[in-house]
Amino acid sequence: MGVLDLFRRGPQSVRPKARSSDDLFDDEFQRKLEMLALISRRVFAGRLRADRRSKKKGSGVEFADHRDYAPGDDFRQIDWGIYQRFGKLLVRLYEEEEDLSIYFIVDCSASMAFGNGRKFDQARRLAAALAYVGLANLDRVTIVGVTDQMVSRMPTTRGKGRIFKAFQFLRELEPGGATNLKDALETFVAQHKRRGLAVLISDLYDPAGFEGGINVLRYAKFEPYALHVVDKSDAHPGFKGDVMLYDCETGEERDVTVTPALLERINEAYGDYRSTIERYCVSRQVPYFAADIDMPFDELVLKVFRSGGFLR
Amino acid sequence: MELVGLPLSTLAAIGAGAAALTMLLYVLKLRRRPVAVPFSRLWDSVLRDRESSQLFSRLRRLLSLLLQLCLLGLLLFALGQPEPSAHASDGRHLVLLIDASASMKATDVAPNRLGVAKSEAKKLVQGLGPSDRLLIVELGAVPTPLSNMSGDAAELEPALEKVHASDTRADLERGLEFAADALRGLPNPEIILVSDGALGIPKELPSEVKNAALRYVPVGKSGKNLAITEFSVRRYPLDKSRHEALLEVTNTNDQPVDAELSIYGDGAVIETERLKLGPNERLPRVYPSLGGGGRKLEARVKYSNGQSDDLPADDHAFALLPERRRVRVLLVTTGNTYLEAALLLDEYLDVTMVAPNAYPPRDAFEVTIFDSVAPAPAKHTGSLLYINPPAAGSPVKIGKALEEFGFDTWDKKHPSLRFSAMGDIQVAAGNALVPGEGDQVVGASDEGAILVSGMRQGTRFVALGFDPRRSDFVLRVAWPLFVLGTVQHFVEEDTSYISSFTTGQVWNIPTPAVVESAKLVSPSGAEHVVPVKEGRAAHFGSEAGVYKLVAGDGTAQTAVEFAANLSDLEESKITPQATLSIAGQKTSAPSGFSSGPRREYWIMLLIAAIALSALEWLLYHRRVTV
């Protein structure tokens, strides 16, 4: 920073360096998608999912797999035999015999592009990977981009061969604008009458509160899935001294003297915020997964599978 | 505590300006660096809690301001150079006279007395009070100031290194007068003499000196010395290949000593002798008929047992014999055996004899002797000696005829008659001479002048009023002495030649050429340009040894050498004086000089300011004061 910058008044632009499309969904990425699809087939085995903790019950009663017990799960589904043998609480999973609509709601607000845009890239990769799995299992997949409104939509599609259409849609998404999940998802709900799994991929930095958006989905009988994109550097800003803070979405300014003690408290506040989100989701039986952008996307996807809520 | 640096009013003005600037910098806020955050609500929740700590934050900012103001105050205080009131009010004005006479070369203390004197003087300089001012003066034959009157040790200590001992006696009276002049009108005057006390003590103090306190720092511990206090040589007039030397060796101790005296000619020993000297004895020695060697003579004395005395500077002395050169003499005569015989005695005379009608010859001469003739003198035949001149052509008027007369009066110091007994000479007949204006009557009978010297048209002459063959003058030793003395007088090779000068005096050195200034090369190799007046170069000599005087330029350049010696019995008495009284006023030891490093309070203040600055830097980078 030069000396003149000290006297420059306005906030500086923080436009992310856009990753080229070829880097985002390259051959290596696509190979990993295939591997993830194969893993998911162990669950689907060419049939439609069943017994998802969905309001819309299917007729399938065939046992498919186990998953870790999560608070809020039905005690009746706990496999007590396994608990007796291994001391681990696992829940039995059953296949559903009906196709499913999966909606991927990607947050395109400016905060997703903060830093180097890694949150936004990771969100798009996760959306692509999960969409591929859904398409490969003949689910009806829809992808939408939201900010404080629904900014774009990929029409509902089905079949693995349509993944490139999804890639193209995700490539064309541009970050920017403020976040208002409640307003944006109200539009989404109004436009999509067919209920299904709604995967919200976002950093959940919503000045109006992250709860509004999730509640809109819940009240509209969707099955919300919160995929929280987490960048730890948000809790560790690399500056000190007298600064003028401004919000990258709202432009709200504030003069602050940043000290090591204050940074420590910011870190704590960030942790509290994440805990609040997780507690909220669990209490509402909304599957929640924190996707750290420092982890490889394939590992993240596998963890999503294991944590349940997406695959059964 | 008083401020001896910038005055309080100036400090106040500077302080007010600097404090205002500092306050302004604290009041003005720099534009803050804009920084983006992804979600400002996170910061809001934290900063809400911080609102309560704003007061403390402001206090910390105030602490930073106070630190800066303290720093500024310390710097201002340092500029004021605070000193304890006792120091500030006791400022003395001192003149430090450092004895630089020959006796200070004595080696009874290591490295020598002057070295110890410098060390003592250095202690005094380092012990000066903050308000003391000191002037360093080298006390030789002439007092020489070497510094300004200053309290700065960094200026005074280098001046001490410039003090060098000379081969002269110190003139304490002039030194005290100089010190009194320097201290006139100044408060708390003091004169400090650092010396061995072996110097001429004035009988009366200059009136201005009486107002100043006299301090004395003694140097030296013993005074064992053997000295050559006189040394002079001359050539024999009739045998210039031989010479004689006059020496005086002095034992300044209270014990008898055995000494060995040696005389060297151009570095080779030509005479040596063992001497026994009683307590404080001055032993004159004459060495006649010294031969061999060269022009440059050196006498050295030492103890027979090989020990050395405390002052080597007076253990040797130098002398130079006059130059031996051939003189061309023209004798115009019809024949005079006595005259010819007298001229034959000096082998350095090239005598040419011509008949009167052959005068003037073509060749040039330095001296011409007219025997009973007086032709018109030619310019190139030099000075003139008239023997029984006829009235026609004589430079002096020929007076009445005289019979049966002699030298009733004569000038014993005139070079023509020096060392001669003229009273018994009987003359049968001759003429009185009538001297002209400016002429000198060298010899006269009761009837009139018979020997006259003078100058005509730039040419010197001597005229004798009778024919020596008509007297018993030619049968006496005085005759050849008269002839040869007159010739040597004409060619400036007389017995008034000075074989060595004495240091500490103004020398008038005969120059070999007609010039207005000449170059003088001292024994140490230093070169000086000296003025020449009436054929003599004037120089104040302070160094013993052999000098070289060079006059003229290019091919006309000529040079002469001469010697200079300490030859000062008083300076050779080097017994140090533990106490000193000057004109009845007893001196005391210096006081009020603190040992150890000087307390410069402003340095401590500066260090404190730097420490505060470092603390402020640390606090800033630890974000304590921001």
C-alpha cells in the first residue's frame, strides 16, 4: 500500500480473480465425479431412493445401508444389534421407490467471492459433483443462483448426459450483490411446485438472518439441506491498526482500531456464528454440513455422503 | 541547577512550537486504511462490547501523547545543558603555561619531563569544571598560544600534542605577562605553570599577574647533568690549515665526576681527553693547533663510566670553521722584499707582482697593494692597500713630513692591527696623512695620523703614511700580521668570524649574496624564509645544530653553513624544584579539578529521551497505545 492510499477515501474494490472455466471443471474433476457416482451406486443400485426422511414416503422397505446416528433421528431406526456388537449407534437406511427432485441453490452474493473467490469456486464444484450424482441416479436436478433474488435458473433436467449443461450453467454464474435468502427463496418456492430436496450451498452471510431462507423452504414442504461453505480466513483477517472496515456486500463503513485482542474476539464470534447455524439446523431436523474450502472437493463430497441427508 | 546551553526564553519558544506541533499531530486523524470484510455483522457484535472500552482507549492515546511530550521536554532540557549551580557559578579562566625549555628534555622521568608535563596538563584539562575555560600556552623563549580559551577537552587535548621542547631557555616573565594579558578582565583568573622549575625566575611580578592565582605543577625528580656550556673555534691567521678550540665543560651536580671529552671533525675524532670535574665546576679547556678534520666540528662529553646524564641535549655542541678560500692579490711595486715575504706567509694568497707601469692588468683581483705608487685604481682590482703613497693619486691627502716618530695611538680592535704591539716601532721618516670625511684613523703619532682606512667610490682602502723599510716595523712580527690582517679584512675573512650562535637569541647571519630574503634550513630539516637586511639574515634560533642558509636563485644560488648551541649554563642546571616562589609569591598546587569523567547531564537526558522513544516504539508495535 502506498502512502497516498492512506488518504484515499473510498473502499477498494475486492473483485475476485475469476478462475477460468476449464480449471473449474477440468478432466481431473470429471474423473473424480465418475468415482463419486460409482460410490453412490452402492446405495442406489439402479433404483430410486426410498425412506428418505421426507414427507413424501415411498413404498420401498428394503434395507440399503447404515449411517451414523444424528440427533433427531427416529430411535426406531437405530440398529441395536450393531450397537450391541460394536458399541456404535447406526441408523438403518431403506431404499425409496420413487424418483426425486433435487434443487441446488447456489449463493452468488459478493461475500462468496470475498478473498480470492475460493468459496464461490468450491460451492460450484460441490453443486456440480452432487448434481452429477443425482443425474446419474436419474433424479430430477435443478440448479438456481441466488443473491437477494433468484438471479438465474437451470431448467430441470435428468440423466447423466446432461451434466455438461450443468457445468455450463455453473460456469456462467457471476458473484455479486447482497444476500437476502428469504426473498430469493420465496421466489424460488413460488416457481417450483414440485417438492423435493433443496440443497442450499452458501456461506450463510445474510444480514437479514440465515434462518429466513431455510424456513421458507421448510414451510413450503421442501427438504432443505444446508451445505455451509466455510472459509477460515474470514475469522482471521490479516490486518491490524487503524482501519476503516466496510462490508463487501452492503458497503457499510466503520472505523475500527484492530488489535490482537479484537482479532481474537472476531475469531470467537465467527465460531459462535457457525455454532448458531449448526444448532439451528439440528433443532429443525435440517441436515447440515460445513464444507471447508481448504479440503479437496471429492473428500468433501464423500463426507457429505457419509454424514447422511443427501444419500440414504 | 542552571542552564548553560540555550537560554530559557529560547527553549520556551522552541518548546511551545514543538509541543503545538505534537498536539496537532495527535488531534489530526490520519485517513484510515479501507479494508473489506465479508460480513460486517460479525464485527458489529464484537464492537458493541468494545464501546464501553472507548474511554480506556482514549486514555491510552493520551498516554502516547504524554510520552511524546515527555520526550520533547527531555530533548529541550538537554538543549539547555543543565548543570549544577555550584559548577555554573564557579567558572574559572585559566592559562596553562607548559614549560618547553631545553631542560624539559631531561629523561629523569619517562619518557621525559615534557611528556610527563603533557600528562599532567591532560589531567587538568579532563578535570575542568563545566564552566571553566582554559588557554594552553607553550612557554619557550617566546610564549606561544596553542589553543583558544575553551572548556572543550576535544579542542584542548590536541593542542597539548603540539607542545615541543626547544633548545632554549624559557622566558617566564614574558609568559606571565602574556597570561596576564589573556586573563585581563576575566573573572576567577588562574595561571598554572607546569614545569621543572629550572627556569629564570623574574624578580618582580607584572602588576596584572598579581590579580591571578598562581599554581605550579612540578615535573622531574633528579638533576644529574654534565654540559658543554661554551664551544668556539677559529683558524690560525697564519696557518689556516690549523685551528684552535675553546671549550667549557660544566658539572652541575654536587658530586665530582670523571668525564670524557671528544672533539670530532666531520665525524672523525680529532681530540679526546679525560677530565675530572669537581662539584658544580666549570672547566674551560683550550685545544691549540688542532689539525685535520673538516670544517664541521662537534664536541661531545659523557661520563667516563659510560652512564648517561639526564639531559642529553647539552652533551654536545657544534662549531663551524670559516671557509678556506684562495685570495687573488696584486702587488704593484718596483720591488719590496719585506712585502713579498709577508705575503708568502699565507699559502692561501695567490700573489701577482707587476711593475707600476703595467697597472692595471687584465685579470681581476680582490686586493691590490700599491707600494710607493698611487695610480688611478681600476674597478676590477679590488680593495686597496697603499704603502707610503705619493701625494698624487693618494686616497688621503698627504700632510706634513715627519721624522723620528712612531705609533703613539692605534685601534687595537681594527683587523689590521689586532693582536699586534705597535708601541715600540720606530720610524725614521714619513708623512702625516690627512683623513677625509668618514675615514678612520687606525694609527697615529703625536704629529698626525699615519694609518687611515676608509672608502672611495665604493672601494675600501687602507693607507700607511711611511715606507716600512725606513723603520723597524718590517723586522717585527707585527709587520706580516698587519699585511695579512689587512688583506683578510678586505676579504671579510677576519677573526670576528662567529663559529657558533647561541639559541634563544636573534641571530644576524652574514649572507653570501645580496638578497632581500633567504632560505634557512634548520637541523631538523624544517625550512624557513628569513629576511635579509644590510647583508645579514635575521632569525630567532631555538634549535641547536648545524643550519644552512641559502641565498639567491638558480646558478647564482650560494649557501653557507653555521652552527648553533644551547650554551646556557642556567638551562643546564636541571635540578627540579618541588615548590616555586615567583617574586616572593609562593605558588600552590592546582585545585578544583575533578578526577574521572565529566558529568555531562545533557548526555544522560539524551539517553533518557532515546529510551522513552524506544518504549513508545515498543508500545506502538504492541498496539498498546493505538
